Amino acid sequence: MTSATGSDASGPEDIGPDAVGGRFTPPVNDPWKGLRGIMAGTLILEFIVVLLALPIVARVGGGLTWVSGVYLVVLALLMVLGAGVQGRPWALQFDLALQVLLIVGVVFHWSIAAVGIVFGLVWLYIAYIKRDVRLRIERGLLPGQEPIGDAGADPA
């Protein structure tokens, strides 16, 4: 659709009825499979980074207490377990909640919050990618997607 400035604008309000509600064939390759892999891999990488932060907390600041140690180890275990549930509809919310919990780790040492902020930005980008892929599927813009015609429609 052309806007008043003459540019081709295609915002969500410009999507026609054929572009919404499964009016296209599925993509040739499953984009969600790759995204689930990226999400699980990111959680495993974050698990490693959180465990590598344990010596920093132990040597700098107030040291590693049983509270801070248990907090970080439980958080790391939740990340490993979370890597296995990335196919669930609530997985991204779970991942973002882990980032909030990691940022709360500032009470033990600022480096834990720094890790949470960096990975939080990564997870926000992953959320953006997930939204973009969903919109592209709805609009039929992925490779192999073809419009599904009305079988009973009369062309005349």
C-alpha cells in the first residue's frame, strides 16, 4: 500500500485479510527449530558464564557466602533446565525472568548484574527476532510460502 509520501508502507495495519490467519503455506524450513536451538544454546552459554562468575564473587567484594553461592548455583541450574524447555510457548518469558533474577544478583556483586544486563540485551534481541519471524510467517514472506487460494471461490 502506498502512503501519502509515496513510499511503500507495510505496517501491521496494512496487512490484508489474506495475510492473517494461516492463508499461506508453511515455510520450507521450520524457522522455529533454529530459533529454539539459538535460545537453548544461549542459555547454556549463560550457564557457563554464571559459573565462571563464582570465583569473582568469591575473591572480590564480600566473598562467596552460602546464600550467594546457593543463589548463583540454583540460577545456573535453572538455565540448564530451561535449555530443555525452549519448545514450550512460555519459554521466552522464562528466559527473560531468569535475566531479571540475574540482575537482582547485584546484591552479591555488581559483576553478576553486569552479566545479567549483557545477556538481557541478548534476550531482548532474540525476542525481537522471534516477533519478526512470526510476522514474516503471517505475511507469507519466508521462502517456500505460497498463498492458499479459496478452493470453492468462483473466478467469475
